[in-house]
Amino acid sequence: MQPRVVILDYGSGNLRSAQRAVERAGADVEVTADPHAAMEADGLLVPGVGAFAACMAGLRSVHGHQVIGKRLAGARPVLGICVGMQVLFDRGVEHGVETEGCGEWPGTVERLQAPVIPHMGWNTLDVPEGSRLFAGIGPEERFYFVHSYGVLDWELEATSAHIAAPLVTWSTHGRPFVAAVENGPLWATQFHPEKSGDAGAKVLANWVASL
């Protein structure tokens, strides 16, 4: 049986390209805004492109933030991509305007500190040991980014010796920024795996295999 994945349709993201990529990774995929379907799926993928505030408004309009929280409370897998990763943090600041995020992780999404903005194109990653998301992917592989904002400081540490600390993958554009996170059932990437060729396909296959 193929795992069932819902791609949350809240008006943001490359839904069809993400759908095709996750199907190729071995999942049965539905694109929908229905909260019940999103809750019942084996995996939930949260896409996102554009402005943080607009994505949060769209997410709240379909109660996506509540679905994410309920799934994680029950240890049900969620994958965020691009702004779909950014909205998982406490807040986003764009053009001096602060917008509340989903609050699954502490931290602020802010403008990248680099001579050239946006960060657009292929870049390498600094992946921590033990990563399941990047299993079987070499350190020379590159992934496709397109963003002007990101998380520059990771603020969540392990709260107990009995709870594993999140695995945080970094990339650099001007200065280091968070490129991916693995935190129990919640995984996320700042880059677009569906646009990242064979390496991105392997990332999605690793996530689908974990469901």
C-alpha cells in the first residue's frame, strides 16, 4: 500500500509540481483544503511561496495552522516546503511588519543578509550526522532555492537529555541560514525539493519512506 499524502491547498505553492514529485516518490497524493482529509492522511505537505503574511492568512483561512498543530500533537508527520517551512516559526518580519506564525518552533523569519537578494539558484548544504531526510545524498549535491527571507538563528535546544535535539541543516548566502529541520514528526526544507532534480527527489522519497 502506498502512503497517503495530502498537499494542503491554501492558495499558495507550486501544488501540481509538488504533487507530481511526491507521486514519483511513491505516495498516493491528494491536493485539498479539507481539514478532515489533511488530518487523516499518513503525511501532510505544507507548500508555500511569496510573502509570509499572505501565506499565514491563507493558512488560517482553511484552519491549516490548527491541522498542523493537531497532527503534531498526535505525532503525525508534516513536511513544510519554502514558505511552508517559514510559517512553522514564531514570527515573520517583512518590510517592518511582524506577522505571527504557527509557533511550532521559536525563531524569526527575517530578510537574508547578503549582497544579492533574492537567493536564487543552486546551493550546497551542511547536513548533520544522523539525518534521515538526507540519507543517501552526498555532501556535494546542490538544491534549488528562491527566497529573500529565512531563519538566521536557530533558537530551539533540547529540553531534556531523553529527548533528541532537532537536526538542523544549514546553507549559506551571505551568512548561514536554516535550510532544513528534522524534529520528530515535523520536517521542513527552505529549498524546493520538487525543483532540485535527483537530489530533491531523494529527499522526498526519504520523507515518503518514513510515513
